[in-house]
Amino acid sequence: MAAMPWLLLLCVAASGTLQARAQPDSKGFISIDCGLSGERGYVDETTKISFVPDAGFTDAGTNHNISAEYVTPSMAKSWYNVRSFAGTSAGTRSCYTLRSLVSGLKYIIRAKFKYGNYDGLDRKPIFDLHIGVNYWTTVNVSDPETVTWEEAIVVVPDDFVQVCLVNIGAGTPFISGLDLRPLKRKLYPQVTAEQGLVLFKRLNFGVTNAATFFDTVTWGTISTTSKVEHDVNKDIFEAPTAVLQTAIRPRNASGNLDFNWRLEPTPNDPSPGCIFILHFAELQVLPSKAVRELNVVLNDKPLYTSGFMPVHLYDSTAYNSIPFRHSGYNLSIKATANSTLPPIINAFEIFSVIPTTNLGTDSQDVSAIMEIKAKYQVKKNWVGDPCLPKTMAWDRLTCSYPPGSPTRITSVNLSSSGLDGDISSALANLKTVQYLDLSNNNLTGSIPDALSQLPSLTFLDVSGNQLNGSIPSRLLKRIRDDSLDLRYGNNPNLCTNSNSCQLPAKKNNKLAIYIVVPAVLAVIVSVILLLFCVLKRKKRSMNNSVTRRKEMITTYPPGNNVCTDSSLQRLENRRFTYKELEMITNNFQRVLGRGGFGYVYDGFLEDGTQVAVKLRSHSSHQGVKEFLAEAQILTRIHHKNLVSMIGYCKDGEYMALVYKYMSEGTLQEHIEVGSNHNASRLSWTERLRIALESAQGLEYLHKGCNPPLIHRDVKATNILLNARLEARIADFGLSKAFDDSNDTHVSTNTLVGTPGYVDPEYQATMQPTTKSDVYSFGVVLLELVTGKPAILREPVPVSIIQWARERLARGNIEDVVDSQILGGYDVNSVWKVADIALKCTAQMSTHRPTMTDVVMQLQECIELEKARGGDDITSDRFLSGNSGENPNLSYDAYTTNQSTNVSQNNSTFEMEHNFKRLPTMDTGPSAR
């Protein structure tokens, strides 16, 4: 879209000419004139911005000049030419690589387009833009003369970024210019590693040359020559003073300032989120009795509970932190009833939100493969990210796609690719490569010893080249160890040891002997050991007796899971008799809790270890199935944030599970501290840590188990706390496994879970997914923030999600945050947790993050709290006193609770979001 780029005033251009080195100048700026011939750049006479040609940034495309009829005397030089990527087919991309950036920094990226009928075809193209592996926008050229700007603000995860033009089959992609500007870290806080902003419109009100955006009949102007100040410590947008020195007001003193717009859906987001930023600065010295007080109304809903007054010659900024999602937007700036003057506005920015959660290929792999590409001048389709998107992955490469981690290159096949020169040392930086085929080329020199250090390499083919020297001794050792298949034939000058470079024909069999003889010996030894084990096991079975460590049956019923790190382990948990349980619990004297499975009792082992014993009640309708499910799961999952099972009892009709004792009971008790005076109040730091640890436990179930586990009953009573307030996920009686390689859900006949926590999509489809757990965890996060239960009972039953969204939309976190939180908190971390919770509880599962995403965002929240000094409030205060002896902390989470068969008539909540003001003021936007 075309927009007034007044943000350029913030990014002052550096002096001097930048050579085409594909990297920033001394101020971090990159300004590329795409299609400019030659190697030297120039300085624009008007803007003083230094432009460079694009030859150092891309190796694709051809240069063209626009048609003479579209050249005007006032047109900047950078619009005269374009780079066209003719010849690319639908689904292919052409990329610019911008290097030497600062990893983790925010950057403005601006792409510019003027078709100008450069190709003489008068065919206006449509094509996509990507930033790295994430979709940015679609460029739709309306006519040859129109200038189009596309601007995004993103966090760059590596020390480089790629901007790619993707052919979608609707014309040839082209580009006129590409700019990059660094931003201060504090600016545009809505931009995170997971989310970027795409400019929809930027309006500078009151300037005389802005007729496109200025209705002179309806609006009047106000201006000043005085400097408009910012609060340098708090300002997070920093609009240029020149922008803030002008404003508009309605000519009708009782009128409003009205705006409306609509964001078009994208291929990845049918309802794009919207962020807008409004700047207000009083430019007039008001008479003593004059009042200018205003409010902002979006789609007929006031965004503030009371009005606010712009401050004289100081920037006041109003903005929403969490994206709005509406089909259309009608925004009015209105004077309040107390105001004697009409409303004003100085500037207005509107952005759509794009997700940037797609992780690119591991940066070390990318650097290595790019160096290999440059050395051997590989053409093929080696453009952009090597592995992503999967539909555009490079030919001759194979990649692995581990969930929640960067993609890695596992196979490189450059056989018969015309390679010459020596074997690139960059190959040794592909640390996860397993298969490397360099055969049938014209490679010279020796085989690098560094290849033997590739930990995953199992196949190496260098046959059919002109290599010389000796095969490195460490490669020979790996051949003898049977950990590497090396093929080296048809290299006349290559020898297998350092003693001689003459390689007799029969010496080719030597490596085979190194492999075959040890392999045969290994097989013989294995057979002997197997026979010995079989005989020993047969003898043991004849003398079998029941012991306290007798193994439980490990056969899994269909649908149950085995976790990756322990799928081959036998159950070695202690097996208790019923008599032993009576002794441990002092004849079941003290009850810790009760649920649908039965009672939970306090107990002590012989060595003094305190335990919780969950004994199945004979009247339980859930018993056997849930007992077997939970027992089999807990014997195979091992994570610090999952409850630990010490043993079990299956003694006739008696069934029980024995857990490690968690002295601080359930999270629910600490949240509802007002109704349970025996529980302790939690600080915000402690709540954050509990949230993070619980999320890590769920992430392990989703990602660390094979097949993955869906808990299906995540809630505050199923999160237990030990004496250090460390969180453990509990109660796996309702958990289910699914094969995420073939399916995305589990088909069930019965809806299970707890009212207030159940995913509405699961209710509708009866098919739980890992995103069902994400939804439930979002409710837990809201409980941690608000101190409220999942369903509020007064004055009428209402979901905590609806309750929180309505209040967050007003922009005041104090209306939502729990008054029982111990100590202070960083307001930004609270906002971020609330934002995460709202994302987790989105109605559609596709709009929810993964638990891996949630873990990463919660870690960022903890960093915000640490920066405040909140890390000084630790959970060590719970280690003194008698918290471990508190008999009133319940253990309902140890029980398979009464949560099955919940009602399916949950209400559907409209997606409402937060309109944020800075926390330094009680009402209205923050004055700078």
C-alpha cells in the first residue's frame, strides 16, 4: 500500500556512499536501489540517503529501466529502475540477503515498487513477500504509475535476514527498492519474536501537503513551531517532533474525528489482528476556563472509563497492546461532556499483525550451506531458507523438522553436480548431517580430517573424483567401529594409510575386512549372550516368587503412550502389598483428599520418606481403567515438572498408587487463599515460576513423549506444589496418546474434563488435541493473574475468560490483577501473561500457540520480572516453619476427580482485546 513514510524522519540517513557489500553502514542502515547497474552507489540529493546497487544482495534477476512515459522531473532516482525475476515459475522465490545485523533486534524493513511498464507488456503482477520463512504480505500492483510501499517491523532472530519475492502465478515479481533501519529495543513493544507489524496506514495530520488524508472542509488545523517533547524514559513510539507539531480538529465545535477502515484477510490469517497508535499533543495555550478532554470510541465502545486531556507540548500516546480482531473498524475521537473544546489528533498509525513464529533452519547450518553454495556456484533452486517452507526446500537436501526447535540439514547430495576445487571446510559445520554424497565430480586435494568429527555422519561418498593423499586415520577408525560407510573408489591417487600413496587393487578390500570381521565376531558374541540370557530367564521363571519389586505388566492397551526417553525400560517402581499400605498410612488414619477414584492418605515409608497414597474405592466407577492408565503412564514419563510415582499396589481387589508427597498441596488452594487461610499467598514471581514449570511439564507431554500425550484435564487442582513451591502436573487418569505423524487428534466417545477448562472445539468435535491442553492452561494462567476461579458464580455464572476479556479491553490491568498477590510486580509481565492467556483460550485451536511457544513467552515474562528485581522474592520462605506438616492442604489432584462428562453448552465468547495505556496514569493515555 502507499503510505506517507514519516518514520523516515526518525531514521536519519548516514552520510557517505555505501559500497555494495550486502551489509549496513555505520548507523546500521541499508538502502538498496534495486536494478541499479554497476558497483557504485550514490547519495540522494533531497533526502541525503545513501543508496547502493543490489548486486551484492542477490544473485538472481535482471536489471530494467521503467518506460520513459512514467519518468517525471520530480521523481527520485531510485524509481528509475527495477530488478525483475522473470523466468521464475509459480511457487518459486527470489531473495535478498541482508547481513551483519544484530540478532534479536527490531528492524523496519521497507520494500518499494513502481512497475512503470518496465517490460513493455503492461501486465501488472501480483506476488507475495516473505521475511525469512514467514509470510509478510501480497503485493498487488494497481497501475504502472502508482508507487507502492510495503513496510514491516520485525525482530530479526539471526545476524542476517532474507526478504523473498514469491511467484504465485499471477505475474513476474519485481522490486524497485529495499530499505532496512534498526530500531531501539523499547520501541513498538507489540513487536516480539512471535509477532511482527505490517503498516496499513500512517497519517500525519495537519500538514498542508497531506491532502490525500486531510478533509479541509470538515477538519481544521492547529500547528506550532515549538518543540513537542517526549518522555525519553517511557516513550515507546517516538513520533518525530515535526509530525507532532501539527494536528487537526473538527471545524464543528461539537463534531467528532471519525475514521474507518478494514483489513483484508491474508492466506495465513482470515481475520488479521489490528494494532493502532494515536498521538495527542496540545499545541495551544488554553484559556484558564477552557477544557479539552476527549475519549476514544471503537465500534461504539468507549476504550476508557473516563476521558483524558492532552498535555501541552508533550506527546500522549494511546494504543492497544493486544490485537483487535473485527471485520471492520469505526473509530471516533469525541469530546467528553466536561470538554469546552473539540477533540484533536496529531498522528495515527495502523498496523496489521503477522505471526513470525516459524523458525528458520538452524543459523549455523544456513551459514555453512550458503558458503558451500558460493564456493561451488550451485544454482538449482538454492535460494532463501534451505529447508523452509517445505514446498520450497532446496533440491538435493534433506532436513529434519524437530518440533519447537530449528530445522536441521541431515543430508546433502551433490553427486554429479560439476563441483571442482577442494572439499569445502564448511561441510564440517553441518553438525547434524548423516548422509553426504560428493561422488562423480572433479574434486581435488585430500579428504578433510574435520569430516570425521561430524557426530551424525553415517554415509560419506567421495568416489569418482580426483582426490589424493591418505584417508584420515579417524575416518578409518569410524569404519572399523562400523559407524561410517565410506565410499572412495575411482580416486587414483587416494590411499588408505599414510605409509604409501600407491593403492593396489586388492587393497580396496582392506576396509571391507575392517568392517566384516568385527561384525561377524559381534554377531557370534551376541548369539552366545542371547542363549545365556534365555536359559537364565527360564530358570528364573521356574523359581518365581512375589517380591516387593515385582514387575508390573507393561503391555499397553491401544491408544496409550510410551515416552521416548523410557519406552524400553521395565517398571521398577516398588510394588506394595495392602498390608504394607496399612502400615505406611498408620491404618489409613489421615486423609489428604478425595476424588472420583477414591481417598488419598498421608503416609511414611520405612526410611521416613513422606508419601501420598491414592487408594481406589470399591464404589468408584472410574477405578480400574483410570488406575491402569495412570500407572502405566507414570512408570514411563520422567520430567521434573510431572508428579513422581514411587510405587503401586495391585493386591487382589485393592488398587493404589503411591506418590511423592507434595507438602504445599494444590495451586488452586494458593490462588483461592481468601477461602483457605491455611494456604500461603503467592508473589507474582512465584506465580510466574509455577506457570513456567507447569508449562514445561505439559510441553514434555506434547513433545517429549512418543506418541505425544494429551492430558485432557489441566486445571489448578491438578498442579501440585512442593515445599519450594515447585510445580508438578498430576492426575493422568484421563490422558490419551495420539500419533502426531499421522493424525492431529484423538477420537473419543466421551467428553471428559472439568467445566470452565474444556476446549470449546473439543466439545464440538469430541476430538481432543494438544491445543485442548493449551486452552485449559490458558484458563490456569488467568486464574494466576486474577485470583478468580475458572467459573465465577456471582452475580451470575460467567467464565473467567469472558470476565477477563471484558475488563482487559478497558485497558486497565488493575481491574483484573489479583489483589492478594504478595509484593509488587512488573506491569508489563502481567500484561504479557494476560496476553498469553487470551491467545491460549482462542476459540479456534489454530489460533492458539503451542506449549513450546507458551514456555518461551513465559520465560520472557520472568526476564521482565527479574529486571524489576522481582527475583529477590523467592520461595525459600516456605522452607522454614511447618508448611510440610499442614494437614489442611488437600490432595484432590492426586485423585482421578469427578470431572468427566462435562456439559457441552459452554457459551461462545467474542474475541475482545486490551486497549492499553501506560501504567503511570490512572486514566487515559500516558502524557510524555
